[in-house]
Amino acid sequence: MRKPQNHILVIFGASGDLTKRKLIPALADLYHQELLPENFAVLGLGRTELSDEQFRDKMSDGVKEFASKKEREHNDFLDQLYYYSFNTKEGSEYEGFRNRLEELDKEVGSEGNFIFYLATPPSMYPLVPKFLAEQGLNKSDSGFRRLIVEKPFGYDLESAQQLNCDLLKYFHEEQIYRIDHYLGKETVQNLLVTRFSNGIFEPLWNRNFIHHVEVTSSEDIGVGGRGGYYDDSGAMRDMVQNHLLLLTSLVAMEPPTLVNAESIRNEIVKVLQSLRPIPKDKVEDFVIRGQYTESKVRGEDVKGYRQEEGVDPKSRTETFVAMKFFIDNWRWAGVPFYIRTGKMLPTRVTEIVIHFQPTPHHLFSEDKEILRQQNQMVIRIQPDEGLLMKFGMKVPGAGFRVQDVNMDFHYSELGDTYLPSAYERLLLDCMLGDPTLYSRGDAVEAAWKFIDPILKAWKENPCIKVHGYPGGTWGPDVSDDLIEGNMTWRYPCKNLSDGLYCEL
């Protein structure tokens, strides 16, 4: 793999948790794979007063705990970390920062190439680009300048449009990298390869052969210490608007003309723009929201959401969302898509399930009134990453009794193959100038355009129920009513090929 050009990675909010737990460990892993440039440095920024050595000591703890390549010595890598303290909210203080950056650029030999990473609260997203532009640090005349923005990209459609407008005042779209760590997962990227490199799947990937699609992303923990943040956000904003609609787009997109950023991102946008709007007065028919209540999980008492620290005791914030929707285009017309996410569910899992059409006859069904389970293809994103096919086989003995069996592939079977972390992959892509796995501004706005009427309906109509569900269950029972007929959601285990018994 080619190495990136020499550059400095500047991290705003470097004294925070994201830098210690994710960014610096990912960079350490890239360093030990010899994927960082020859002349490279990290300049951490924050209001906390730290010397270079204090910053390195703090990041050393993060590397030891969270880096994948734990057996390596990290001293050489840590020597490339620097820190500068100033008030990032004050435009007048950016001249001192620019001087320190230019001084470090000469010292390191990074040729005027800078990546700015906003690991800050969203309120800083419009401010930092403005202050960088005032110092001329947005111009790519003497080297590349790139801006990485963490989610959330807005709070609703209006704020997302305003944020895009603010960013584009100072940086060009091709300089802006909106990071969604779900796209950095190897199994998410493998979805494109599974679809488009195998002649046995793509001919079936349409309304003629697929009955419905479901996407699940569940967590087995509550909000913990994030109650204050989460109560202002909720599952719809935290998971559905970005991660789950993005996964849906990769399932539903048309084959890109070329394997490059523009072609792939164009197809993702087309899917998001084809989502059939859910009218405000129909929201309750298509969207179920829930909130976990106190219960016992594995013999332990767990709090209800409203008992969590920082949460309003009368909160109506959803910790669970299940939704049915349609994609109005030639390939998917009439095929329902179901997405589900929640906190305090039985297990942590993210997967996509393709349910194929049942056979048009009941030849091998003992009960003519009940259809045998359709063929399924399960694409497991996490954990136990892999692919599972379910199909019918004859049970040995007299007669033609049919039983569903599994054919599976697990990434762990690749032996010594190293799976990079999401941030590792995404940071390297930005360094290489490849935005394929980053969200584009029009995709963000298209997703919000679909979600916004649902959020407004919840806000304007207090009669729309927030269903309680005991912690450790699969959410409100009424979510099963979204799926037509006698079918329900797939209830996955932490292990992909669950067999007869499921160890949660």
C-alpha cells in the first residue's frame, strides 16, 4: 500500500476521550505497519495546560490500553506527538497557533500539508473553520489542507443545511471529510465486494427475489454516563439518521460505474433521495419508539432510562427505534426495509438480513397454512464478523421433512489476517486523499430530509406513544407488528451461527 504524503495531523480537542481511546491508538497501529509518512507529526490542541511530555504520557496510556498491536514498543511513535494549549473559541488566539504550526512544519519537514481533525463539541464545528480561514490555513496553495468533522452533522435538517453552508464558506467540499466510523468497518466495506464481485448474488438483488430486508444494531448496555447528551439526542439522531441509513444505502445502491469515491458516493445519495417520505400523520404506523425500564438482567438489577444520571425523570427520549420504509426506485419498488436499534437489548450486534422470496409452492411444507422460513443471507458487521446463508435441507429418514441449515464464513477463519480498526482505516484514507468512506454533504442532507418529519411529528404530537420495554429484552412487543404476516424480526445471538442454543 502506498504511503501518504508528509503532513501534520492537527487534533482540536486533543485532551478529550476520543483522542486517547480511538485516534492516537489507531495512529500507533498505522505507525507499526509502516503506513505513516516519513515526515509526520500530531499536534494536539486544547484548553487544558499540558507540555509535550505530559501529552505523550497521557496518550501512552491510551495506546497501551486500546491499540491493537500491544506487543510493540511505542516510544518512537510517541516522540511524534506535540501539544499546544490555547482557547480554541477565541479567534484572536489563532495567530499564536498558526506560528506554532508553521514552526513545527519546518522542524518536521511536512511540506505545508495539514489535516485538521475536529474532535470537539458540535458547537465548535462552524467556529474552527472560520478561525482557520482567517489565518489562511484553509488554502491549498502551498500544500493540501483537509478538515475531518465528527458526527453529529446537525440536529435536524435545518441545522445540517446550516452546518454545510458554514463549512463550505471556508473549505471546498473535496477538502471536507465527514467521518462515520461505521463505514470504516471491514465488514461494511465487504458488503460492496460481496454484492458486486459475485455473479450468484447480484442477479437476485432486487424486488423479484427479495421479500424484505432488515438491519439491526443493538447494544446490551444503557446510556451510562452519557445520559445528559443522550437525552437531548435519542436513538433516531444517534443511530438511525447516520449509521443505519448508511448501511441501508450500501445494501440498496446500484453498481457504481467505477470503484472510486465519486461514483460510490453518487449511488449512496441516489438511494437516500429515493426514500419514500413518511407523512407526519402516518408516523405511528411506520415507526415504533421505546424506552427501557428497570428490570433484572442475568440476576442483576438494572436501572430504567429515566433513573440514569443526567436524564429528565419525565423524559420521552427514545432509546429504541424500529421503522418500516420503502425505497421508490426500479430495483426496490414494493420491498419493505426494516431497521431497528436500541439500548439495553439482550446482546450487542450489528447485522443485515436479506430475506429472499419463499418458493411459490408448498411442496415440502407439512402445514400448508404456514410457509417454511425463507432463505436468508445474514451479513454480520459485529461481533463474530462474517456471512451466513440459511437454506432448507431434508431431514434424514422417511418422508420429506425440511430443516433450515447454515452455511457460514467467519472473518476469524482467515487466521493471521489483521483487521484494522475503523478509525485506522478512515484516518489512513484521509491521509491518502480518498473520501470514498466519508459522508458527502448532499447525502447528510438527504438522510435528514427523510428523518426530519418523524422527529417533528414526535415533538408536535404528544399522543404518539413511547413504549416501555424491560431492559434485557428485544424492545416493545408492538415492533413485531411492523412486519406483515406471520413473520418477525430475526433475534440474533452474539455468535453468528447460533444453532439450537443461544448464549447471550
